[in-house]
Amino acid sequence: MIRDVAPAGVLPTETPAARHWIREAPIALPGASCQDIGIAQAMNSSRPIRVPAHGRGPGTDRKALWVVSELGLPTIVRSCVSCGSTRHSPTGKIRVNANHKLLDVWLLICCDRCDRTSKIPVHERVNVRALGNERLLRFENNDPAMVRQLTMDPTLARKGAYQLDWTGTWQLDTDIPFYDLQREDAAPLEVIVRFELPAPIRVEKLLTTGFGLSRPAVRGMVDSGRIRLPVSIDAKAREDFAFLVVTAPSLSPERA
């Protein structure tokens, strides 16, 4: 729900139970809901966020938190040599092959249609000392966090010449049940966007989803200066940022 929130550091440890959920996909994966404590920690996090160059406007004492939370990992898009399908998912396993002091490391993926297992190279002929003991143990133990990190790694995708499909992997959790942006006297608002999942999402999509407005309405408010962004509305964001919603500027005598 939309609410006025206290400055960072004096927020309650729990958020209200009643929340407004907006899903990018109609079906949620089991166990993927965002925890209340995670929202509170995100709001109080000290990690830097991008804000509009002109900074906060006067009287911007209302805040809202939007969290891009995780429903699942992206689909790995590459052709299967057995059935020609292009949809693959991680198996949850990492294979390590040793050749004296040199190691090969692969992420194992499975075709969604025929279940054929294939490999994505992570390291090839790398010296065991170059990996470090901790990283090597995570590979050998099929560490779930490491599997998640490798599956979402855009650098690995470019190197392996495959695409990542983020459809259905995220949901936008907001504490805004209603905010009438189209009222000229609406109170100024600062919106903090946190990414628990680094899914590349168009800023326009975030705005239309978060406020429940049409694309023309959102673009009109950006063009008029009502919504002030630190990045282009057409940009794809995957890192934390903040933006401002300000009172509608009064018309100048020339425009009145």
C-alpha cells in the first residue's frame, strides 16, 4: 500500500501485511514471494542508488519502495543438438574436470523439451591456483548461489553466444495502493527502485506497472517534468535507482 514512510533508520522492522502486488507473469513460482523483512532491509540498505541530477525537490518527504523480486531464473536460449528446441534451464549442477593443475568448469543445463544435458563453459584450462580455494569448493559442491550467479551472468551469455530470456522471472512489489499522479496538487514523492533480481527491464515498463497507468500517460508526465528520472524512459535498468514525482508546475503567463 502507499504510505508515508519515516526517514531511513527509523522504519519499522515489518511492512504492513496488506500489499499491492503487480506481477509481470500470471503464475508465481512456489516459494518466490518477497519476505517482509527483505523489504525493510532493502529500504534501509546503504548501497548507493542513482537519483536525478537535480536532486530532491523541496517538500519531497513522501517515499515509496518498489522491489523487483525474483520468481525464477532466466531461460537460457540456445539450440538443442538433439531436438532443436531453444529453451534450456540450469540443472543445479556444475562440473569440474581436472587435468593436472589445469581445470575445466562447466555449468550444466537441460533442454526443456527432451531433457538432454549440455555444458556451458565457465573456465577452460585455468590454473587451479587462479580460481582460489573458496571458489573451487563452491563449484565442486554445486553451490546454489553460484549456479544462480552463473545462470544470470550476461558476460557468460555473450561469451557462449546464447541469449537470456527474462520473461516471467520477476514481479514488482510496491507499497503503493493508490497515488493520483494526475492531480496537479499531489504531494511530492520519491520512489526508490530496488533490484533483488538483475533483470533488464525498460524504465517505461516499471513506471506503467508500478503506477498502473498507460504508456501515453506516463510519457506525458515524464515530458512535462512531473516524473523526473535519472535515466532515459527507454533505457533498460537492472540496478537500483530512485526517481521523483513532483507537483505539477504552474503555467507561466505566456502559457496560461
